[in-house]
Amino acid sequence: MISFASRKTRQHAVLSDDFERELTREVLRTELLRVRTLIITGCVMILFLTATYLIDPALVNRVWRGTEGLVHEYILLTGFILFEVWVHRQIRRNLKLDRDLPVIRRYIGALIETSLPTIILILQIRSMGASQALGFVLPLVYFIFVILSTLRLDFWLSTFTGFVAAAELLAVALYYNSASDAGEPLIYFHAVRSTIILICGVLAGAVGARLRRQFAASIAAATARDRVTNLFGQHVSPQVVERLMAEGTSAAGDLRRVAVMFVDFRGFTAGAQSRTPQEVVDRLDGAFAVLVDILDRHGGIVNKFLGDGFLALFGAPLEASDAAHRAASAGREMLTAMDRINAHTSWPLKIGIGIHFGEVVAGNIGSPRRKEYTVIGDTVNFASRLEALNKEFGSQLLISASVREALGDDGDDAVALGEVEVRGYERKVAVFQLG
């Protein structure tokens, strides 16, 4: 239980900064959408007022008692739109700076926005009368702000918006003492209506919080995926990344039985001397692209690029019971692919491959600030020595006795080269040639 908790803590430490940054950016993007919608809503209301004035001037006289009240609403709506344009610019600026908006500014903005219908309602009460204005369409406008507060992805901000709308509507209704024809106060009607608005604010907050959790889960998964991709290199196949995400990886060293493959281009340095640097890079990239694609198909990964060669692993970071079979199959296919490439190029390349199968320690190695996934052990060293023996035998694919044993019948085409001396090893070892 302790190790599980510590692992979670380590993962959180790695992911938290990227996670918080991306979550903040996502919240700001939804804020931009909300502000754009409010700007559009304000413009639509201005167009509606204008159309009403042009089509039915008599209605303007009945509702606003002339154009003066209408002008006041024009001024309020224009000021509101300008305010939202300013908010939009501030959010875009913070997005560029990877910085969140201050919390207090969000609440002040919510108060200013939600108070717009209240001010217009007061103007309409003065021109229309309390009963007509409070029963008119304007109290419904509060719901626009409550619904759009969902895009803030903040429960308390949406609840605050609902509270401000409910409190201001109720306060205006009580202050102007709206009454029915019978003269009885409509306090219960206004109280229930304000309560419904408040409930809508709470529900909008709950929906926003739910959306925020879903965004957070998606961002956490994407951040973890990026971490895996960065950890295991650019050439990890999407399939391997998906499995790593599903099964998880250990930060500590694990003892694994893996097939280690070293690949090296023969005579590359000599050929590069007569060519431009760009030609060298293009030739190397083209060959690597083909070989890495073969590795992907056989479930291997490139652990390190070593100039004009690379170290590949089968069985780490993901365990594979048939790691030796995968490595041998990949090696055979690489030889075939290089023959095919060489038939269509003026710079043919030969590769040397050495494969050994055994135990290694696999894990994240490095300093506290910079780590990389790698494997350590004699298996790695011997695979490197094995690949170098290709020069001595004039071969291209050599395997160790452990690989030959693991292949079983699949290795019947292996040619025994006898026991040979390997640099750094006291005893002679059996070597086999494939391909």
C-alpha cells in the first residue's frame, strides 16, 4: 500500500504542472466561448430593439413611453458589449501568457454581467409600471446568464450567478411592491420565481463542475500519454503507447527477460565522407524510418539512437513471452527491407544486427531533473559485442545461444559458427548466424 501511494505521488508530481496548465487553458477557452455568446446576445438584443422601433413605433411608446427609455437601453447594451469585448481581450491575453484569471475578477465580472437585466428591469418599471415590467420578458433574461455560467466550469461561480440574479430580481420586486388587481402583494410569486432561478444556478454549477471533471480526466490522460511518449521516444508505436497507458509503467528498476538488438550500418562513415551533410541525414532518416516501422510491427521499441545505429528492445517496457521470436523475425525482415532499398539507391547500405536474450534491469535512469527509460546489464553489453562480430564473420545477423534456444523450431535455419572469443569475456561463447 505504501509503494502504491508513493508511486501515485511520483506520478502526480510529474503530471501536475502540465495538467494544471492545460486545465487552466481549457477553462479559459470555455470562458471565451461564454463571452462571445454574451456579445452576440447583446448584439441580437440591439437588433431586436431597432427592428421593434422601425416596425412598430407604437409598441415603443407603450413599453418605453417614447424613445428616451429605448435610448437608455441602447446605452446599457452598448456598454455591456464593450465590457465583454474587454473581458474577451483579457482572457486571450492570459491564454497567451499561460496564466489564469484572478478569482476575484471572475466574481466581479459575474456581478456586473448579471446586474445588467436588473438595471434594464428598473428602467422598464419606471416606464411601464411594476406589474407589467415584472411580468414582461426581461426576468427571463436572467436565465441566459445562468445557463452560460455553466461554461465557467466552476460550481461556486454558477451558484453565485444564480444567487445574484435571484436576489436582485426579488429585491426589485419587493421594493416596487408589485401587486395583483385585488391589491394583494405577489411576494410568494416573486419568491418562488427567484428560488427557481437560484436552483437553476446551482444546477448550472453542478453541470459545469461535471464538465470540469471530464476535462480534467481527458487532460490527465493526454498529459500521461505525452509523458509516456516522451519517456520512450518519438518512435514508440501508437499501439505500444496505448498498452503502456492501460498497463502503466514503473519508475523503479524491474528485472526483465528481454531480447536486446543492436543495429549498425556498415561502412556508413566512409560513404558519408563524399556526400553533403544533408544527403547523409536524408539517407539515414530514410533507412531508419523503414527499420523502425518494422520494429513497431513486431512489438519492439527503439531505446536509443547511436549515430548510424540504434539499440532496440523486445520485452520491455511491455513484457512479451515471445520476445526472442519477435526480435529474430524483425531482424530477418530488416535484412529483406534493406536489400529492397539498396536496389533503388545509389548509396547502398548494409546493416549488422546482433540479438541476445537474457535478464536486464529496466527502468528510469538519470538525474532528478532528466531521466530516460533504459536497460542495464550484461545482456546489453553482450548484444553489442555480438553485433560487432558481424565484421569478423562477414555476416549481417548474429544471435546468441540463448536466442537460438528460445527460437526452438523457428531457428532451424540458424547456422552454428562455433564458440568464439568475444572481447571482454574470458570464455568463448556459441554464436549463430541467421538470414
